[in-house]
Amino acid sequence: MSIVNALEITREAAKGGYAVGAFNITSINQMEGVVEAAVEKKAPLIIQVSVAPSKFLKPEVIVAVYHTLASQAPIPICLHLDHCTEVDYCKHLDDVGYTNLMIDASKQVFEENIRQTKEVVDYCHAHSDASVEGELGTVSGVEDQVRVSEDEAALCNPEQAVLFVEQTGVDIFAPGIGTAHGVYKTKNPKVDFDRMAKINHMLNADRINTPLVVHGGTGLSDEYVKRLLEAGGAKFNVSTELKYTLIDTTYNYISEKRDEYNPGKVDIAVRDAIRKVVGRWIDVLGSAGKA
């Protein structure tokens, strides 16, 4: 199975009523922990890297590690560039071997969003087997360098969603439905489940054409997650919780063992903690055993 694009595994998820977990990593150690969790759970997996960590770690290094891990794993794994606002960088990462690219032109006017998204779609479809994710409407909060205030956030218009997908040819689609990056300020965030379900029906009533993506997974209750899956969510992004887990685990380990200078043990503690977090998400998303 090994190396796949996002469309292959999210279409299966949409048909099966579960979602593929898409987990943002900021280090190679995190990547290994994420893969270990998915292998243990026998779940399809999307490894996500935002633009800043991608540039810091080097795309070629990430792809090399991805190929090494995926080739040894008995599950399908996709490598995804998350929330990229640069058309040329999307093209570059397609060239080096990422298997799904998200061009995020959601802060542009509708016509420019279509133009940029279509440019990336056309390039990837002509040069590789990579799939492409686009977004309409905006998700509030901060993801990598992309900052959207609550006032700027906009919900996706269902009629525009259909036009957007038709004119861009995008493979998977992220509609703005009220979810947010980061940590929610309330236990009951205002998520528009009905809007999500309507968009899903308009795009996929006859057959699964364009799987839907949920951004802003961290902090959502299991009940909210279930309702989003029922509304059509087939790719579910989790980022902030993994960052917190890495930093908190590192801090706690060093604080408790201040006289121990063994970086390998810190890495093991972080990887174990990441594996537990990802394993729990896989169970909640219903993707365990679906590989």
C-alpha cells in the first residue's frame, strides 16, 4: 500500500462513513510517532507539514524520510503540504514528491481563489499523481504563518462551493464551516453542521466526487467530531494538539530528570506521547482497521 495521494484514501473514507486522520508534524520524531500509531491501529494516514516546518526541515529530507517509513508500513500513507499560499511552492513540492498539496487562496477574492487553485491542480495533474486540496471560506485562528481573525473568518457559500470545485477541478475540498485553528475559547464552538451536510449533498449526492476536509480538529468534542463525520467529513486535520504534546512532554521530562543528559530518552518520551494522542484520534475518527 505505502505511498498514496489523499484522494485515494479519503474517497474510501467518505464511502465508509469514517475520516482519515491528517496530523501535522514539526519534526522527524513526531512523524515517526504518527506513523507508528497508524500502523498499530491499521489505519490509513495523512502526514501533514505546514509551510514553515517544510522549509526548515527541507522538503527533500521530509520526502526521503516519508518514503522510508511508508515503504516499510503495511498501511497507505499520504504526505500533504498544509495551508500553502504560494502557488510556486506547491509546484515545487509536487516536483520533489509530496502526494497532496493544499493551495490556500481562501483569503483572495473568489475569482482569484479559483485561478490560483486551478493553476496548482492543472500542474499537479499534469506532472504527477498528487491530489490537490482547495479551500473556500476561511478558518479563523493561526496555522503556520496563516493568521485569520474571527472577524475575517467567513463561512463557505454552498452554491459557490459547487462552482469552485467545478471550475478548479480540485480533488478534495475544505469548506469554511466555523471550525478554527488553535484552541477553542469555548466548549461549544459555533460549527455549522447543516452547511457542511448541504455542501456534501450538493457535491456528492450521486457518488463521492470530492471528499470534504475538516480543519481545526484540536479541542472539538467527540460529539462534534461524530456530527462532522455524519455531515461528510472524510479528512480530519489535527495540528495544535500535537504541538502541545511535543512541547509539554519535553518540558515535563526534562523538569523531572534535570540531571539526565540523554536526548534519545527525550525523543522516546515524545514519540510515545504522540503515538497515544494519534491513536486516540484514529479511534474517534473511526479509521482503525480501515487500512
